[in-house]
Amino acid sequence: MLFVCSMNSVRSPMAAALARKAFPGRIIARSVGVNGGKADSFVHEVMEEVGVDMSVHTPHILDELVANHFDLVVTLSDDAPGAVARKDLEAGAIEHWQVEDPSIVEGNRDLVSEAYRNLRDTLERRVRERLEPLVSGGSQSR
């Protein structure tokens, strides 16, 4: 499966890492961005809180993909659906999950960290809800 967001620095790498954590050895989850980004320290911080090491994540862009077939593609930013359509990926299903971008939150460190935690928790719930039927042998369609 593939998760796609704007810069592959917050939403899509978090979702892919949470999918791998939730279903170890049962799915292959990758992530890319529409454009290039850089690693985000808040992502590292909030993912470590749930036992996920993001220090090895390097942002990648959609145009770098070698594979073009995925059972499921999930877009996580407003610019991702159009970019995925232009890339002409072969996908069993393409879905858009409307989630907040915590990197635009302004305020003190605690407020920003809380926005990242909220995203993490939302993605973890959505990943489990969506993928559990697939890895349990259920239907792919939704």
C-alpha cells in the first residue's frame, strides 16, 4: 500500500509507519510526497512516544516511485489526489483521508506537539479500521 501527502515529512510517513507497526509482516506500506520535504522533528518526537523510530525516514517524492501497482493508495493532503491521478498508478483502490496538517499549527511547543499527537492518534485509528479487514481476509472494497 502507498500513503501520499504533500511533502512526505509528516502525514504519509506517520501513516505508513503506523500501518507497519499495527500489522508487522502482514503488509508492505510505503509513503511518498507530491513534492520534496525534509524530516520533521515533531514527527520523530510523537512517534517515539508510541515506540516507532522515525529517525531512518528520508522523504521521497511520487516521481521517484519504481513500483506502479498498489493494492491501496491513500492520499492525505489536498494536492495528493490529483498528483496520484497524473502518475497513473495501478491501484486496487484509491482513497482520500481528510486529516489535519499539524505543521501549520502556530503556538507554543506544547500546542504544536498536541496537534502532532492528535494526527498520530487519528491515523492510527484510521489505519487499524481500514486495514484490519484486509489483513484478516475480508473485502478490499469500502
